[in-house]
Amino acid sequence: MLVLRNIASQGLPVMIDGGSNVDGVRILVAAGLVKATIPRPERGLNGYEQLPALVTEITGMGQTMLRRFTGS
């Protein structure tokens, strides 16, 4: 819910970076709460790097969850 609240507080579309935040976006997409483009991790010299996710929409269900659990 923290990632969803963070997305809602910014103008869409929004880029979400950081591996754990992008994982949160993956969960929100799987739950049907947002629509997003999430690139696959890229392999670099020091292992894999997660590129930012692009969130384009908070779905109706996502809006309902925001109202229900965050008072927004």
C-alpha cells in the first residue's frame, strides 16, 4: 500500500525506481491495482540491475483500495 500511495501522490505517468519499489509495482500489477510497464532486469558487470517501472494508470480497483486503506 505504501508504493500505491506513493504512486497516487505523484502525477501519472510516473517512473518508479529501486528494486524493492519495482517489486512492489509488480505486486500491484498482479493484483490489478495499477497498469505499468516493467522492464526485465539487465545484466551488467556487477550483476543484474533493475530499470525503473513506468506506471501509467491506477485502476478503479486501485482507487478503491486507496480510499479504503489510506483515507484518500
